[in-house]
Amino acid sequence: MVRNDDRRRALADAGIQVLAGAGARGLTHRAVDRQAGVPVGTTTNYFRSRADLLTGLVERIGERLAPSAEFVAERAGLTPTRELFAEYLRDIVDRLLANREVTIALLELRLEGIRRPEVAEIIVEWRRAGFAGDVAFNEQAGLPGDARHIALFHYATDGLLLDQLTGPLLPDEPIDGIVAALVDGLLPD
């Protein structure tokens, strides 16, 4: 397999654009080639099969949505409080909304997983690993809440994202206020 990590990331980014714009049915190796502006067959050189392409997109989505090292480092060692938990949650929501195309691509993959077991296998494994990482981070940081609370925040965040991306019910409600209300309502005292 070809090893040019910059090209691989660029192709994955083009695949994310195709996925966000045309949905999973529009995601083909040729569509990614066109989006990336590369010769036909280039994507196939980096991602041999559709499963390889989907796996590459999921990996790239994870990279693009990861928190910045600076954000995490600035909060390392701070006293674990509900407010600090809320800061982390706001950062997650902000990253997901700031990377609209990536978030839409992720939602597309999740929806495609309903229809296609091979996609579900890729996305469910990735989501569960991410969830386990979130729980471990929360525990290591000494933040309030257990695995069930983290799951509740995932459920709430998913709904919030879908609302914001498809036309908010309360368009004038600031995201920070919504996040604060979620923390107040879902996190134990």
C-alpha cells in the first residue's frame, strides 16, 4: 500500500466532503478522486476497498474532532468541578459545530450503519472505543459523573448537534447556556 500520510489525509478529507455533501451512496473511490482533484485510481491506491475507505474516513474524523493538546494541557491539574466538566463538554460541542462538514459526515456514517452491517461494524467499534476513552479520561481527571452519566451526555450532545445542524428549536438560545443546563440537569450534585 502507498505510504504518503499527507496524501492519505487529503484523500480522507475529500471523502469526508463527499460524504457530507452526497451521503454514503455518493461515496465512491472515483467521487473522492474528483473531489480531491487527483487522477482516477489514486484513492484506490490508498484505500483498496470500500471498507478501507470507510475505516480511513472514520479515523480521519476522529483526528479532526480531537481536542487540541493546548486545551487539555491548560486544564490538566485543575480542581475537578462541575464547571470544569462543563468546559470540557462545551469544547466538544464547539468542535463538533465548528467542523460542520465532519460532523455531518459522521452522522451520515451512523445512519448508513443502520442500513449496512459492515458500516455499523466500523462505526460502532469506533464509537465504543471513543466512549471508553471518554469514561477513562473523566475518571483519571477526577471529574464528576460515571460511565452512565457520560453516556447521557453523549445522548444529549447527539440531539443538540442534530438540532443545531437542522434548524434549532430555540435559535436565540446560546450554546453555552444549553450546555450549562445539560450539566445541571444530568450531572449528580
